[in-house]
Amino acid sequence: MTATPARPTVTTLPHWETAPDDLPRAVREVKQAIRARIEASGRTVEEVFSVVEQKVAERVSEIRAAKERGEDVWPVIDYADIADGTVTPEQVATLQRRGCLVVRGHFPREQALGWDAGIVDYVEANGFFDSYRGPGDDFFGSVGSKPEIYPIYWSPAQMEARQSERMATVQSFLNHQWKHESEGTTWFDPERDSLYPDRIRRRPPGADSNGLGAHCDPGTLDLWMTQGYQQAFRHLFDGSVEAYDPWDAAHRTAGSQYPGTTMCSAFRTFQGWTALSDMAHDQGVLHTVPIPEAMAYLMLRPLLDDVADDDMCGVTTNQVFPASEKWHPLLLEALSGIPDVSAGDSVWWHCDMIHSVAPVQDQQGWGNVMYIPAAPWCERNERYAAEVREAFLSGSSPSDFPEEHYERSWPDRFTADQLNDTGRRGLGLD
């Protein structure tokens, strides 16, 4: 959005750094205060929302037209161009506009297939399927396959990918899409990743999967109700909505987050995964709403008069942030799936973006990925790195995830003496 001068803060918003005991009352209070703050700028809530709605509608129309022309909505960039510094300005502009990316050839195909086979050997050698107790996460448990999301974090394959030079190269490129210095503050180091550990997905041929509904992961009620996020979204709440920049990291890297089903203690510039198998675009793949500015729509929509005073369009604690036909039909018109990907490609999307996984019946081919985001070193991620180190050294599940701890007794998990310089820095050991 085109930048305009920020308006002065005229109303101090109430804030809660942990989830309040009386959620309905707190929601009413903060909504009333945000409305008052917007109106003190000389604009109504409806006027401010209309600015966002018009911008989003333009992007939706653009995406719809691209699909009608048979074009891929997702930008695609070769890893070699990222590594060589030959990504064109036009490609960067498309990435910024769409907020998502497929990196072709991020890893050699044979290396990715080898990692996939290594993960199978790792879990089978340690009796994972004999000890598997079912999904520890109600949200991911909804996919329906048995299991599809493996609560495994410390396999050699995962750690080799996380600390690889090729991963660091792509993460740095993506981090640099953000404004990481502003207001006299360096919000994060784009050249250093915090090695955020996540799980793997293995979906076999012939599988039926319910997919995952449209949602986003940056938080829940904390996005409106904690001081850090109130600052991060300040332009949405003070009437200067044209100045809102979804690529500005200001105030995002220090604040707290309320616990929730998809809680992430780290700040991620991009969520991402690396393909360990070939996947066709119609086989239960990732979809996003490729409009980074859509977060402004999600944040302002609950302030309109057709939403009850104690309702945030269905957003609450301990659940995902939903995007629904009831409240967000315009946004969901733009849901767009990834193109075909090959083993070794990686897929990335802006941390705020709505995403879903399509259902599939009788899947053709494997659907295997390692979840590895871009989570640059910052105050928030440094705090979480201390917990990650403890989990890594003990083979435990990281604290953002259910306490399943399958790997504690596995003798062949990745160990500290196998860390390279990138891995040690990512865990805060250097």
C-alpha cells in the first residue's frame, strides 16, 4: 500500500500480555478502544476498512484473471539464480506482490530422495510405528491419515537440511524481502536463522486425507490484544491504513503470543517446507491466499457493525485463526494451489498468509515434506532457541509442539558433534 504519514496515537489501547480470564469482556473492551482510536483520526471504521477491501479486491481480480489465462499464480525462482544473485527485479516484485514462492532445485533431487529414505529408515529402526500413540495435535489430527504428520524433529535428514548452506542461502534471500531495520531499530538479522525445528509429513499413495481448512498462524487474539502486536498493526488501528506494510518487521520480533493450536514461539518471515517427493498440483497440496495485505482485512473485519461486540469473526485462544466463507468470502476467492513440485524443490509463504491443504482421495504418488521455515535471529527467536537447545540435546519434542518425546531414547538421532557453524549459530551455541 502507498505510504502516507502516520497519524498520532490518540487513544491508548488496553492490552493483555497473557490471555485474559474474561475473554468476552476483554474483546469488547479492545474493540471499543480500537474503534475510538480510528475515529479520533477523523475517519470511520467503515472508511478505513473500505480502503483495505478495495486493495484486496483488486488483487483478487488480478489472481482470478491469471488463473483464467492458465498462468501459475505462484512465483517460481530457480535456486541457482538465488545463489548467483541473478534474480531479476521483476521476479522480486512478483514475490513481494504474491507473498509466496516455489524454489526450483533448492536441493538436488537425489539428495532429497535420499533424505526421504533416511527418514523411513530412522523411524522404522526405532520402532516408531509400534509406539505411535496417535496425533498429539487435534488440528493436524483432523487430516485423517494414520499418521500423516510425524512428530519427529531430530533425524539426520532434518538437521542436515536445516543447517545446510543451500537452506541458509534461500532463508537469507527471503528474510531480505522484509524491512528489518526501521525506527532506529534492527528488528532481526537476515543472515542468521534460528533453526526452528518442525515435523515431517509423509502421505502414501492411495491415501485419503481430509486436508486442512483455511487458516493463518501468526497468532490469535494476541494480534489485537498484546502491546507488541498493537504496535505492529498500528497503522490499521490509528486511521493511517495506507501506511500499513505487511513486509515491515517493526515490533513483531519481541512480543509475546497467546498459546494456541498452531502457536509458534518464533518470529517467521516465511513458513516453508522442502519436498521429499514429487507432488502434482491436484493431489491434496498447499493453497494460499497470495495477498500479503489480506492480514489488514482480517484484522479490521471484526470491527464492522455486523459482528457481535464479543466476537472476532471466530478467532479465539487455543484454536487456529480461521478464514471462513461467513466473514471472509472475498479472500477465499483467491485461494491458489502450488504448481507441480519435484523432490528437492521448496515452497514458501509469508507468515501472515491464509493457507490450507486440499483434501484428496486415493492420492497418486507420495506427498512427503520437511517443514523448515525462515526464522531469523531476533530477540523473540533467541529466547526460544534456549528451549530448542534443551529439546535437541535430550531428543525431546520442542516446546511449541505436543509433549510426545518419541526420540529421547533413539540412539541414531542427530547429535551436537554433527552441528556445523550454521547449526551452532542457529541454536545459539556460538
